[in-house]
Amino acid sequence: MKTVRVGIIGGGLMGREVASAFARWVALTDISVTPVLHAVADVSPPVLEWFRRVPGVALLTTDYHEMLADPQVDVVYVAVPHHLHEAIYLDVLKAGKDLLAEKPFGIDLDAARRIGQAGTDTGRFVRCSSEFPFFPGPQKVIAGVKSGAFGRLLEIRSGFHHSSDLDPTKPANWKRSSRSCGEIGVMGDLGMHTLHVPLRLGWKPARLYAQLQKGVPERPGPDGKPVPCDTWDNAMLHTWIDTDGNAVPLRLEMKRLAPGATNSWFLEVLGTEGGMRYSTAEPKTLHTFRRNGGSQVWERTDLGFGMPFATVTGGIFEPGFPDIMQQMWAAYLAERDGTLGDRFGCVRPEEAIASHEVFAAALRSHAGQTVESV
Ligand SMILES: NC(=O)c1ccc[n+]([C@@H]2O[C@H](COP(=O)([O-])OP(=O)(O)OC[C@H]3O[C@@H](n4cnc5c(N)ncnc54)[C@H](O)[C@@H]3O)[C@@H](O)[C@H]2O)c1
């Protein structure tokens, strides 16, 4: 078993999630690489304090440059607000470390392109975070598409809905301001999640019409007084992909204001002969469509724990968010190690840049109420 020493920059929501995925690495049974959380950098000392409970962490620092100077760190995972992505990702790469970058891979298209170029120039192994396709259901949808069993594609929906912003009294944070979240707003938060599978299947939108929507214009700030919230909350991108000589509608749905949805990622692919539909709202359920003579048949399959990387967990049990975070890391480390094989891989830099090309076209489309080429 090879050991890879990982440093985390940004120990908030996602930094802690990654530490927990590493802590139960024994669950994985067919991987030859083990991550060891070696160092954590965060500007907030109370945030760093939590990581004292993780055995083996050698360095806790408020200055990430100190971590980057440590020759023992092989890979750095960065989970900080979007306006800090570019500077920190570039520093990581200049320090000679490999990078697992949180989405959206820079605050806008220009930043994403500069990060991608730095990855090429330094020759480091760079991938971007997107974990939902590692659920067994999306893996079945991907296999279904590749099998050709769906016939001629008719339509695709890929989306991510949550409702955490429906409460207008929820305090403002960095995700509510264009300065720190980006002008792309909800597309920066949820868009990479909706595009990972389509882009990997070769379905890059060629043109699109975007509907962007704002919800709550002000929220309580740090002192309780209202502060403006200027980011887009919901985005519906009506796109066309060109595949096998056909133009096929691909709808990308990203919503922070989706009544009834806590955190639902979904993917639906329909063709003339068959199709599949999966949502994390029913994490172990796969819906499969087939034509049976003159009948239209939807079947419901109760999925088990069929993860890309095998685990000790019983095959009939249910997977959840911590499992897919761990699977994404397994894919990152295996691909870096050259042992991914034909398993699904993390978002490549060119895919992250392509997602920003879609978001930039969406901003133009909404502003002009026009159909835009991507
Ligand atoms: N993959 C996913 O499912 C998922 C989910 C949520 C967020 N994210 C992404 O993760 C990133 C972070 O989001 P979050 O929800 O964890 O945010 P968060 O606010 O919970 O955590 C961010 C952390 O970064 C720290 N920080 C700020 N400036 C820093 C600096 N200069 N050096 C070191 N640390 C610094 C903050 O103190 C904070 O602890 C974003 O890119 C976000 O889009 C991904």
C-alpha cells in the first residue's frame, strides 16, 4: 500500500468532509493508495482546532504557504471561497504539489483558463471536485448510454436542486455575494455537478438559452443588519448538444431555491428505445425505461452498494454523501497512481474550463435574452 500525504487548504464544510473520508479509508478493499492527512491550513484558528481530533496531522497553520513549503506534502485539496481559488491553486502548482481543486475551478472563465494553463506548464496532476457521479445509480446511467441501448437520444436532464436558501432569515455568507461567489452565482456552486457526466459522455452544449433568477435580495449580515445578496439563485440552461448528427436538448437545472429539495442531484437520459432516470432523492433507486412491443415500461430497480471501488460494506446496504466523497478521492488517487483502469474519473481541467464556457454563455444569454453559442 502506497501512502500519499495530503494537505487541506480551507478546513470548513468540505475540508472536514474530506478528513472524515480519509479517516475511514479501511472501508476500501481494492485500492493500492492510502491518503494520510498531513497538514491543514485555514485562516481561522477555531476551524483548525477541530482537526486536532484527527490522528497523525503534523501541521496546523493559518498560513497555507507554510504547508506548501513542507516537502512531505504530495497532494493539496483546496476548499476556499471562489474568489481565492485562482491565487491559491496557482501557488499550490508553483510549489510542485498535485491538486484536487474544489469547483468551480476559479471564479470565472478567465481564471479557469489560467489555472488550466498553470497545470499544463507545471505538469502536475490536477482534477476538479464532483462526487455525485460516483453513486451506483449514475454509473448505471453512464453504462446504459455507452451500451447504445437507448436508441436515438431524445432529451437529457441534468440538475442539482436544493432549498437551503428558501429561508430569508438565513444569514448571508460568501456564497451570496458576486465578489466572493462569482458573477455566475449558483452556476459556480452547482454547475460543475450538472456538467461532469454530460461532458464526460461528449455532450458539450453547442448553444443555449439561459433563464437566471434571483430570490432573496437581502439577508442578515454578521451584525444582524441586512446586507445585499446579489448572486443568481436559480439557473435553467436550455442547451443543445450535437450528437450522432442529431441536435438533442440537454437541460441543466441549478437551484438554491427549489421547494422541497434538500440536496437532490439528478440525471435523466431518454431515447427512442430506452432510458434511465436517477435522483439522489431516492439514492438506491434506478428507474429504467424500455419499449416492450407496443408497451411503454418503466421499471424500478432497488440498487445496493455497487460502488466503483469495492468496499467492506454489505452489497445490499445504502450509499450516502460520505461514501461518494470517499469514492471520488479513491478515483483521484488511483488515476494519479496510474491504476484507475476503466473506472470513472474525476473532472479534468479541460472539462472544468468547458463548464465555465457554458456559464459565460449563460450570462450573455440571460443579459441579451438571446440564444448564445458556447
Ligand atoms: N463538492 C461539493 O459537494 C461541495 C459542497 C460545498 C462546497 N463546495 C466547494 O468547496 C469550496 C469551499 O466551500 P465550503 O462550503 O467548504 O466553504 P466554507 O465557508 O465552509 O469553508 C471555507 C474555509 O476556507 C477558509 N479560508 C478562507 N480564506 C482562506 C485562506 N486564505 N487560506 C486558508 N483558508 C481560508 C475559511 O476560514 C473557511 O474555513 C468552494 O469552492 C465550494 O464551491 C463543494
